Amino acid sequence: MDIKVQNEFYQLTVNTKGAEMQSLINRHTGQEYLWQADPQVWRRHAPNLFPIVGKLKDDQYTYQGKTYRMTQHGFARDLEFSLERETDHSLTFLLMDTPETREVYPFVFELRIKYSLINRLINVTYYVTNPSTEQPLLFAVGGHPGFRVPMTPDLKFSDYYLRFKPSKSRIQIPLSSDGVDYAARTLAPTDVDWRIDHDVFKRDALIFQLTGTNEVQIRSDKTPHMISLNTRDAPFVGIWTAYPHEGDYICIEPWWGIADLNTATGELTEKFGMNRLAPQERFRAKYQISFT
């Protein structure tokens, strides 16, 4: 079911399946900012990733001596959320564990996703709660919004570039055929603009390790229009578009977690980048989107 919320500047549509943004429209110009999910290229708009980010080695993991199977990015993006709270300018969705989720993920959890329109900002906030009184909760969470590029019909995908703020070098982590090759990470020159075309993504996503506040912008010198995603605490960001099935979009993905390393043992308690919540604890993470 689609649910809409709006303010003076934007109208946001979110579907209860996956609590996924479907549409984000400028109310003054009618411009749509989100990718509209061409099933021949990429059938999603802006999925939410939980309880893993990326792929597990062989799509499986082990916990307390038992092996479980889980596909890329976890199950939350394909499950029905409930609308827990609605205000004039915000929507909060809730997903809780069920007997079915515990078959593949043996934890109790509460995942809330809140969308807030604050002037010209769209805030996306994740709240993960561990309701257990005994068992820790191991999880990853992340966003995967796909933005329309080019933003105007007179431009091409290759007219755009990425700009990182603050202007400094960042660690780039390559992907290999069997996982994230963390040992081969390098210092990337993200203190300069990165020209993009589809071939940049022929080896899958660009992954950067982050510290502190970071902003990734999609810009072109041929238009004043710009897309910006800001995060204060995400340890990783992925930048991706499908290849070789080309589409007019780029995803900027703030991650609190990462795919399995190519050296992963498969043991969940040893998985790199996972978050751990003690019983009754709560986790909060947020990113912001803005447009000009």
C-alpha cells in the first residue's frame, strides 16, 4: 500500500512493502527525483537493507552451531511493514520478527524506519531495538536510494560527476568475485571530482570507508540541479548503478554494515562490520537527502 506525505516543497510516497520510497516529487516543478524501477534494468526504487548489507559468502552464515541461508541485503526489503505513526510531515514504519524471519535469522528485533520532510530536507532514520532480555542482537542496516540521472532530459548520464565533502581522500574497498577484498583497500583521491559513466560500475559498486560527517553529491556543470546525500555516522557508502543493463540512475547507499569479506569464516559473530546490541538496547542511524 502506498502512503503519501508532503510539505511545501516535496511529496513523498512510501510503500508498506519494505517501507520503500517509491516517489519523491518537487511540488513546484513536478520533477521526479527517484528512479522509477524499470524491471528490465533494476526493479527497485530505494530498498532498505536489513539484517545484512550486501552478500554473504555462499548466501549463508552460521550462528550458535546452526547454518542459516539469507540472500543479498536481507529480507526487510521484501516484507510488509506496518505504519506505526503518521504526522503532517512524517511517516514511521515498523517491522518485527516473526516465526518466518526466525527461520533465517534467529533473533527478536524491532526495526523502525522514519521519513521526515523538514523544509528542503528528507530525513531517513533507522531505529533498531533489541527487545530480548537475554540475547544480543547482531545486525547490519542501510539505505539504497536510486536517484534519476540525468535529472533533466537535455543531459546525458556521462554529463555528471560525484563530489565528496569534506574534500579529502577516503579509503576505497574493492569487490572481488568472492566478496569484499578488504586487504586490497587503497586511498582514493576523493578530494577531487569523480567523472562517471556506466563503465565505472562494470566491477559493481564503488565502496568507500567513512569517518565522521560525509556528503556525496551528484552534479553536472551543465545544470544547477544537484542531488546530495549526507550522513554523520555511516561507516561505509556504496555508489552503484546496474551494469551492463544500463539505466538512468545512480544509487548513493549509506551502510551500517558491509558484505562478507573474501576471507570471511561464515560465523556471524565474526562478521566484519556488524552491529551488536545488548538486550534492551536501541540503535539509531540517519541520512539526509536534499536537492537543488
